[in-house]
Amino acid sequence: MKKLEKLQETVEDSKDADRYRILGELVTATLHTIKRGDKQVETINYYDEHQSIITITLDPLLNPSDNAQRYFKKYTKMKNSTAIVEEQINQTHQEITYLNSLLQQLSVASLTDIEEIRDELMEQGYVRDRNKKQRKKKKKDKPSLSCYVSSEGIPIYVGKNNTQNEYLTNRLASSMDTWLHTKDIPGSHVVIRSDSFSDTTLREAAQLAAYFSQAKHSSQVPVDYTAIKHVHKPTGSKPGFVIYVNQKTLFVTPDEDAIKQMKVTIK
């Protein structure tokens, strides 16, 4: 969060960039009145609605034209740095979202789930891998997934960490399966593995998505759902991150007792 605050301070500071462009243009407009060695120049500020007089500082070692260019260079440098910093802010927001999702996953993780999260943290460079050679040998081709059964007998898969989420959404699910996730809240990927089901199954799947999310203890949790074919992982994005379109949203309040009564197997 401190990194984000620092970046946002830099953006605030760079909002002064236009002031340097204006100073450069005002110096350019008064070049004929400036001599090398002048430390300042007074001129009308044509950009001010009151047309007030402004005093502009000059470098006495530079000629008039170079003094104007000095202000234009400051303007360009600040504008360029603003674009870079805004990209860094965007990346930092993504990293905070990613780390929040890991905290949510740890809150519902089994020992196996925790091992997969630890492996992911090593792959992402957050944790050093002290047993790399041993780990390569035992790495599984696919993770185990929790498979719940709806009251009408339809399988609903739940990913408990990013390894499971990515396998479930990007590899296991079919294009017409239905994908669910809490709206703007860290949580599990949930997939109804059927192209035909009732509202009852949809609400039970939404219950699972809300329960296995950061909003587990909230009421009226928004859950988005859409067909798997509308869910995509952007190139180079963090594990478990996807974008999706054509979604609808329903609101559910997680019912722990009802979820514990659902039949579940590990597949």
C-alpha cells in the first residue's frame, strides 16, 4: 500500500506538467525582449483569464531560445513519467488484487491446497524454492477438484486456489458450461458442468461461489455467471485472473448448513 501511495503522489506532482508548457510558450512569445544573462522576464500570462503579469525565472547561462526549450523539456519529461507511473499504479492494483485472492484461498485451504498455493508463490517469485529438484519430480499433471452435486444431480466444480481455478476454467470446462464468480470480490472459480439445468442448480452454484469467497459472511453477495466461452485469461496476467463478458448477476446469501449438506467428492 505504501508503494501505491508513493506512486499516486508522483501522479499528483506531475499534474503541474502543463504549467511548464505554458511557461515555455510564454518565454517563446517574449524571446525578442530577453538577453543572455537575464535571470527573469515579466510578461502577460495570455493563458490566465485575468491576463495578469507573470514573472518567469530564466537561466542566465542560456540564450533566450534555450530557456524556452528548458521549460518544454521539463513538460515532456513530466508527461512521460506520468504515463509510466500510471502503468505502475495499474500493475500494483493488479498485484494487490492477486495477493488478496491468495489470502482468501488460504482461509479455506486444505493441506493439499496450501501446497499448491506455496508452489504458485515459488513460481511467481514471492518465495524461494529450496527443494526445486525434488519438486519437479512430484509435480502432478492436474490438480484435484471439489465436485459438488446439485439437488437435481448436476456436478458443480469449485476451484480452491489458482492452480485449481486455472485448470477448471481453462482446461476442464467445456465451452457451454456455466462459469460463476463473485463480482469484484476475491473468490473461487465455480463451474456448472452441464448446458442444461434449472434455476435451483444455478442458485446452488452461486451459493458455492459466495461461500468460497471473501464475502463468505456477507448477505446479498453479487455473483456473476456466464458461459465458459465468454471467459478468457489475458496473456501475461497473474495466475487465476480472467476477464469475461455477457455476464448476468444474481444475489445470494451464503448458507453454510445447506452447503455442508451437499454431496461432495474430490476428483
